[in-house]
Amino acid sequence: MSKILIIEDEVTIAELEKDYLELSGFEVEIESDGQQGLSQALAGEFDMYILDLMLPGIDGFEICRQIREAKNTPILMVSARKDDIDKIHGLGLGADDYITKPFSPSELVARVKAHLARYERLIGSSVQENELVEIRGIRIDKTARRVWVNGEEKTFTTKEYDLLVFLAQNPNRVFTKEELFREIWEMESVGDIATVTVHIKKIREKIEMDTAKPQYIETIWGVGYRFKM
């Protein structure tokens, strides 16, 4: 049974989330204080975190940053703030998804299931021989989930890595942001285009010599992105 930690100071919302997730077969714990939630997240063994942004003690952005430094476990951010800058900031810190209040409990459960299913497939896969992807100085070991750029190993979040591998394995093909969102996040994009944009930016910072003149991931204006061979 997957175990989820909800860090949320609005008791009614936290309990509603907990009820729906437990009805779907998940084990759920709740923390209402930011600092206590962070301590519990780092000390405990959880399969996913649902994280509010506005919390007493320490905000959700800082909690997300510290969790991501220590773990690759999926993080879903929840906030009443609708500004794209908050979404971009959260995703840039390593969150896997961002959902805006108010939302339907069924949407929350669907997103949780999608992220957990993908993560479990990734960590549970067993390949006998390391599968490598090598393109112009980039070397991706799909079995070990490691990436080297010109001989230097780079660290990627789960979604950054998935997006890089998908593009590298489909070179010279243009994908829209909606297509990339559906492929990597396995959900229809409903106002979540910023998710793809932020992850592309983070990947470029790690693989490109000059992010202003990308040599690998090219922006096709008005359409989407293409990985150049």
C-alpha cells in the first residue's frame, strides 16, 4: 500500500484529501505545520508528498526544495494562488505537479495515481544489460538513470530525466507542449503548459553550453520543441 504525506494547514481540506485517498487504497498521514511536516517528510518513508504552499513555520517552496535534495519521491504542490510565477517557481524547485484550489477530489486522486504508477514503474524496472542513448556528447544510461554531458555527470529530477530521454529517443521530431505533457505526466494538460516550459528550461541549463543558443533542444516558436541530432 502506497503511503502519502499531506502537509496542509487547512484541516478541512486535508481531511477531505485524506478521506478520498484512503477510499482509493492509500495510507495517508497529515501534518499541519511546515517545520514538522518537513521533519516528517525527511525522516519517514513515503511514496508521495502533497504539499500546500502557504504553511506556518516554513513555506511549501522551502519544504519542496529540501525534500527534492534528499529524495526523488513525487511531489504534488497544492495552492490557492493561481499566479503562473508560483507554479513556475514550484516546478523549478523539483515539484512534479501543481494543482490549484479549488479542485475536485477525484482530480487529486487521478493525479496521485498517475504519478505513483509512473514512479513505481521506473524504480521497479529491471533490465539485464544497461541501455545507453548517446547523442553528440550526451550519454544517457537508461538502466542506471544517469546522464553525462561531455564526460561530466549531471543530476536530473525524475521528470527532467523522463523528458530528456523521451526527446532524445525521438530526435528531429517536433512535439507540442500538450503532447509532451501527456507523454511525461500521463494526463491531459489543463492549464499546465508552464510545467513543460519550466522543465525544458532546467534541462537546458544542464546540457547546453549556451542556453540562449541551444544546440540540443530547439524551440519551434508557436509549436513546441525538437531535439536536434
